[in-house]
Amino acid sequence: MTQGKLAVVVLAAGLGTRMKSKLPKVMHAVAGRPMIAHLLATVAALAPERVAVVIGPGMDEVAACVAPHATVVQEERLGTGHAVSCARDALRGFDGDVLVLYGDTPLITAETLHRMLAMRRAAPHPAVVVLGFRPADAGEYGRLVVGEGNSLELIVEHRDATSAQRALPLCNSGVMCIDGARLVGLLDRIGNDNAKSEYYLTDIVALARADGLPCGFVEGAADELVGVNSRLELAAAERILQDRLRRHAMAEGATLQDPGSVFFSADTVLGRDVVVGPNVVFGPAVTVGDDVEIRAFCHIEGTTIASGAIIGPFARLRPGAEIGENAHIGNFVEIKNSKVENGAKVNHLTYVGDARVGAKANIGAGTITCNYDGFTKSLTDIGAGAFIGSNSALVAPVRIGDGAVIGAGSVIVRDVAPGALAVARGTQMELSGWVEKFRARKEAEKAVKK
């Protein structure tokens, strides 16, 4: 064994038939990120020398997701031992530690994997270290059979276990850390004389013990080892990860007024003294600065919010939104691919798309930037300190100069000079006595019909 070297094999060839989906199982998202991407982010914290992902035929989406890591195809699904054997070329000449992980187990932590590595690297240097756990319902998990001195003697699959073995509380997660110098030799000796006629990776424990080699185990928390094979289990994993993300946000200095109703993506970044109201959803790629207030019922994705801004309630910030310092984005406002500069206010019932809103500009209620003509999207540029009256339509491409004022109800189709007033609406007419005459005529028409 070469001390400190690490390779990782991720098994991700499962069809996930219980998901009832055309999407490969490991590509289903938890907190806005595919399960296998969660696992690989955890693996990256271990700084492995090699990573190989075992996929099934036709899983091009998975291969693209895990790139630049190597992928190997398991043409026939003949069990976990066979799956790891498919990666032997990727492990050729490697004699360090080999971690075997599962793409549908996205919640395992780097801390737990470090504990496994520490046991593997400490005397008596077990040939295999297995991650065990104690679920509330052991169900059909395989069991770890432990001998004297907490040595691991055997892993028995549930279908092959005796009633006494099924009563054992310590279950097999499937995660293993193996001596890379011995791995191929152990794999070559795995048979398929079992209830499923599959090649079980778990058999290497008994093989190693038969060779007089020590094996050990580390216990992990059950909520780290939730495997996802159905939509119900996907929802369970989502709940666990959301609770982690909420706790992390609060530990880092954010206030969540109703934590259970706030949903994060795995990459959400909140600054300190951020206040998040109830029922806020953060999609992928959101960064929030310090001292921001996000009021109830906002949906935010692909957005950067600078310090001191106030968002919502009921605001929708879409990808490409950049909200400047101390800007205000109010109720029923949608911002998409636009920069709202420092101190600008967009407070009511407004759509701003493909635009720049200059510093300290004020956008009135009901304003829309008409950014799409059915073929192309164009830019609306609103200068610093401009005032856009309520119920205005700015037809892009158009530029509103610094300090300009747009009269309420205007449809602006041409550039407006800095400091100018632009009004573009029909002339108001007033006909004295018209209502009384109109009513009399209508009453007469109604009488004739009778």
C-alpha cells in the first residue's frame, strides 16, 4: 500500500426502475443538483488521485455530468462486484486506498469518508473497511457480522441471511474502503452462488478474512446513507439535505423566520445578517450579500443580490438578475437578465427583462420592458435617477437618459434625452353631458324592445 494515495470508484449504472422516469436515477436532483454531482463534490474534498464512474449503456447524460472524470460502462448488470471489476483498467497499477461509493447515495459526508480512510491507514491496516449504520427499519439491508475486538468477519445479504443474522442491528451501507494492492485479487475470486446469482462486492470481506487479513467497520449516521430508489426516497433525501442547508445558513449568520418553509439549492450563498421570510425558494446559482432582507414568497434563481437590498414580498428574480446595493425590488415584480443598480427602486407589479436600471432610478407600478418582438430580445437602458411613470411600456431597444421622466401610461418607442419629459399617450377628451344623453338613448332602445 502507498500511504495517502486515494482512488474512488462510483457505481452509477442502476436503472432506477422504481423512479418511473426516462432520466437516469443518479441524475435526479436534490437541492437543485443531480445526486451524483453531490457525491462528486464530496469526493473532491478528499483530493483523490483517480476517480472512475461506472455507468450503464446509453447513459450519456451521466457521462456528461461527471466529466472530466473517467467513465466505464457496465454492459451487463451482474452485481456490485462485477461493477467494480469493470473499473479495473482505471485502477491499473494503483496500490493506494480505493473507496467504493454509490451515485444514488448523495448525502454521505466527507467527514465520514475521512474516518474510513483513517481506519484503513492505521494499524493493523485492515484490507477492507466497511461503512455500517443502524437504520430505524433494517428491512432488507445486508448485515455486518462482527467478531471479537470489533473485527468485521462477514457481510451477509438479507436474502442469504439466517434469521439470527437478520436480527443483527448493524447494516451494510455498501460503502467500502479497500486496499488497492489486494482489490483485483479479491474481485477475481468473487462467485455468484447466492439467491440472486450476482457477484456481490460484499463477499470480499469473507475472502479477506479467509486469507487471514483483518477487516473493520466504521459507523455512519443513518441520514447520511439514504439511498434513493424511488420518488418517495428522493423526497426523503430532499428533506434531510434542506435541513442541513437551513442549519448551515443560520450557523453562518442568516435569520430564517420560518426555517421549514425556506428551500435552498446546494450552492446558495447567504451573507451575514440576511433576513429571509417565510416561503422563499432559492434556485441554483444565487449569491446574497450582507444585510439583505428577502421578504415572504419570493422565488430567486441565477441571481446576485448586493448588500442592503430589499426583495419582495412575492418577487421573482430569474437568471441573470443583478441587484445592486440598497436597491428595492417589491411585490409582484419580475426581474430577468437585468442589472438593477445601487439604490434603484422597482417596487410594484413590474416586469424588467434584458435591461439596465440605473442607480437611484424609480420604476413605477405596472411598467414593463417590452424586450421581445417575437424573434429577438433587445436591451432597455434606463439611466441613473430616471423616473418611469406607472403603467408605462418601454419598447426595446430604447434608451432612457439620466434623470429623464416618463409620463404615466406612456408607450415609449424612441430614445429619451437626459433630463427630458416624455409622454406618449392618446389625447384626453371630455364631452359635457354625454353620460345623461347616452343613458336616455339606451333606455329608449330598451323600451322599444319590450
